[in-house]
Amino acid sequence: MTTARLMQITLLALAPGAIAMTFWWGPGVLVNLIVAASLSALLERGYAQLRRLPMPSGGYGAAILAGCLLALCLPPYLPISVLIIGVTAGLVLGKYVYGGLGNNPFNPALVGYCFIMISFPAELTFWMHPTDSHWDWQSVLAAKMFASTVDGYSGATLLDTFRHRGALTVEEMLETTSFIDRPHTLINVGFLAGGLVLLALRIIRYQAPLGFLLGLALPALLFFDSGSSQSLGSPIFHLLSGGTMLAAFFIVTDPVSGPDRPHSQFWFGLIAGGLTFLLRSYSAYPDGIAFAILIANIFGPLLDTLLDKPHRSEAST
């Protein structure tokens, strides 16, 4: 199977989660995807022309995938100007400065996301209550172009609410947060479905997703205290909140910024999942996935080197 075909299937596998996001959050999600994908393709083309390089064998697929992954991490009402900055920073700082496709040690989509998180933290709170009417294209486009503002912004995603619930127990918090206020549950199910398709088609290996989910769920199980006001959250809560499934099947599995060997990929995922739990529980960032995976990217080459030694010794004998 060609690289271009692999990228096309991976993009199609994002569809269930992207459709769920659009259902909950409206056309702002589609605007983010269209702008990010188009700009990524333009940047890829411009980089190739500037360096006088032929286009990669996968065409624009890798760049478009990175742009779409970044777009799916962002609020639907994020201004287009900030989205453009994020996509440009992700591809330039996360990919092109290292020599382009196949050379980047960090995931470009997460580099762009962290750049926005650090530079424009307020803009990442541009979420809306999922029961509000989002399908007024004119209002959405006006808001994203800074031509007008949208009433009712709320930065209280489920993970935000959980972290700042005060003295409420988990049960008390969920009593005040109906299912319709928790769209990330169905969104995660959508990305899980797409990830299982990739596994079934053997486009990705199971080791990295398994390691990531175990690294997140096991400490959550170990420290779960049945839901007191000091609870860090149950395994199910962590697995179906935030961008967990998107990260597990579409980001941790990046073949360039992660390790090469299957057993190294498992430990890589385990490190990323464990760090995600720590950051969610104790840092100022309730989701924590982006920083966790970027930190884990540092250990990718080391894991391949350390875990490959026994195989090299056997081969030499």
C-alpha cells in the first residue's frame, strides 16, 4: 500500500470523531478542518519549492493529516488568525526546521497546539454549551474572522469542570452535569471506532495505543477512591474525556516522532499515558495530552536503542 493511500485511509478514519464533534459543536469544526488542511497543503508545497525538493511520495497527505489533527484539538470558535499561526508554527517548528518529512522528532500537530496554548491561552476557551444553536454559518464565520463576538463562551469542558469542582464529590458533580454537557464521551467513541478500523487494516500497530491507554487507566484505577471530593477520576472517566482516543490511535501512533520497534512503541505509549494522568491530575493543564506526548517523543530514540540491544546481540552471535 502506498504512503498516499495510507494517509487517505487515516484521514477517513478520523471521520466518525470529526462528525461527532461537528454534531456537538457545529460548523466551526468544519471551518477549522478546511482552513488547517488547505494551509498545510500550501505550506508543504511552498517548502518543497523553497528547498527545490520533489514532493514526498505521500504527496500532501502527511501535512494535511497534521493540520487536521491540530484542527480537531481546537475550539470551534477559535479565530482563523490564531489557527493559521498554530498550523504554521506546527509545520515550521515541528517539521521543516528538522529537514521535513521523516526527520521530525516531535509531532507537528502537538507542536502547533502547544504554541497556541502558550501564546493564546484565552482563545482556547472559545467553547460553547453543546445545546446552543451552532448552525448559523454567518455568525460562526463572523466570529472566527473577529468581525463579531459570540455570546456564551465557556471554557468549562468536562475535564475543566472536574479539576475545579471544589468540595463536590464525583457523583455530585455529575448530577449537575447532564450527559448532554459531556460531548467528549461520544466524540471519544467516534475516534475509537476510527482507530479500530486502522488496527483492523493493519495501518497502525496495537502496541502504542495499548501502552497509552494502560498508562492512563492503570494509575487512574490505582488512585481512584470511589469518587470523593479529592478523587483524581475513574479509569472510564479518563479514557472517555478530553482527546484520549484521538491521541491513542492517531497521534501516539505517528511513525516518525515515535519509536520504530513494536515493544519500544508499547513503552513509549505507556510513558505518554502515565504522563497524561500526572498532568491531568496535578498540572495547570486539565487535559495534559499534548505536553505528555511531546515529552515522550524525547524518549523515542532512547527506547529503540535500549530495547534493541538484546536483538543486536542475538543477531551478532
